[in-house]
Amino acid sequence: RKFTLKIGNSCAPAKSEGYFLWTLFVHSDGSFNVGDRVKSVTVTLHPTFSNNVIVMNNAPFHLTRAGWGTFDVGVQVELYADSTKQKTVNMA
């Protein structure tokens, strides 16, 4: 059965000058519960982040961090249907 995932990010100024607080997310298109279809989400951040590979095994699939620049983030989505999808998201 076909379905759509929304992978994106939000960003706002952080309390520290020059830094931003951003959140990466994987959501459903609204027609299903994302936790029913997505088994895990693996996020690969820029190598300057300590612990730059994060595995989220439970919905909601949100990751919030603070940073000072823009960079690409690797996102790997593992579905319960034994398939994996990969996407790169620019954190601008």
C-alpha cells in the first residue's frame, strides 16, 4: 500500500547569539499514524556534532539540536514492511 512521509525541518534563533535551534522531523501525510508504518529513523548529522549518528526507534520522529551553520543531514527511514528509504535534507 502506497503512502507519503513528510521529512523536513523547522528552525528558530537560539538563546546564544549566532546559534539556531532546529528540529528535523518525519511525519505522516495525515492519513495514517507514522509509528504504525515507520520502524526507525537514522539521522546522520555533520561530523562536527558529537554523536552525529542518531537512531530514533519510536514515534514521534523528531530530533532537536542547536547549531550555527547550514549543512546536509542524511535521513534513513526503516519501514515495518522490511524496506528502507534514504533522503538528504538541507538544514538551512
